[in-house]
Amino acid sequence: MTKKQIADLATAALKKEYPDALCSLDYTNPLQLLIATRLSAQCTDARVNLVTPELFSKYPDVHAFAKAKIEDVEKIVRPCGFYRMKAADIVNMCKEIIARFGGEVPGTIEELTTLPGVGRKTANLIVGDIFGKPAVVTDTHVIRITNLLGLVNTKDPAKVEAQLRKLLDPAESNNFCHRCVLHGRAVCVARRPDCASCCMSEFCKSCMI
């Protein structure tokens, strides 16, 4: 069986298992998703969702964030870890969005990755979820599961993204990644994968049953 065949089977199986492929971060506009994703680095989405209501209430738009004192943002985002760096990135990215993009979150990976604290993982999430473009979000669950399936042979996020782009249907790639996250939390847990309950056990190269 080729990697492309496995990718198609995995896409179909995950789509059947998790029909609602939704991002688990709470947001109401592109800027909020961008900021929430920055906060989610080395932090759980659940914890981020506890922090952002106060953050977005105090700073309702890009101009409010750009005018914010970094130390004030730090106090709110502290539970997310690495709070000094994250707070500085949030304020500075908003300043850049105003200065270079007219106050609107840009819609390409190339533009997004010029913003402070924004890497390809975050940029892919934005272009996929907000702008509806083909995207491959290399979350830790995506990297682990696609390695287990035999679709990729590296843990380097950029290389995983490049390899998956060659295998996944562009129309399904973004949701495939969301579904891998859901599957990684529910079934294919890093330290105790439940292969007996896995919807991909028949074609997973690492299946333990």
C-alpha cells in the first residue's frame, strides 16, 4: 500500500470518526484566533480558553492590544507559561498588523510568518480556519500520528508539513490535522495508544494489535 493510499484511508476514517473537525480554541475573529494560537504554544488549549475571555474583554481589538502595556498583558496570560515572551509577541504583532497590514490579519503564510511569534504552525492554522485555504498544521499530535501511520519519517515540523502536502487532498488537509488532534487526545495517546479502539488500526504501520 502506498503512502498516498494510506493518507486517503486515514482521511476517510478520521472524517467518519470525527465529523465535526473544529479547532478547540475559542475565538470570534481572526485576531483572537491568532493570539489564542500564540498562547497555546507549550500550553493546553483548555487553559488558553480559560485565559482569553478576560484578555479579549480588556483588549477588544487590534488597536487596544497595540496600545497595551506589555506588563499588563503579562499578568493576564501568565497561566499560559512563557508569559513574558508571549505578551511581548502579542503586543508587537498587533503593532505590526496595524503598521503593515492596515489593522487586518494577513491571509498568507508568507505574510503571517513575518509577525512576531508567528511560525508556520500558527500561520497554517490561520490560513486554513480563517481564510479557507489548504493548510497543514503540524501539531504534536499530527507529527506523532502521521509518523505512526508511516506517512512521514521525521519529527521536524517543516519537513512533516512538506511531506504531508504531497499526500493529503488539499481540500481535506486542514480538517485532517484537526481530526488528528482529536484522535491523539481521545485514542492515540502518546504513552498509551488504544490501538484496539483505533479507526485506523487496519492500515496503521505501528498498530499494536
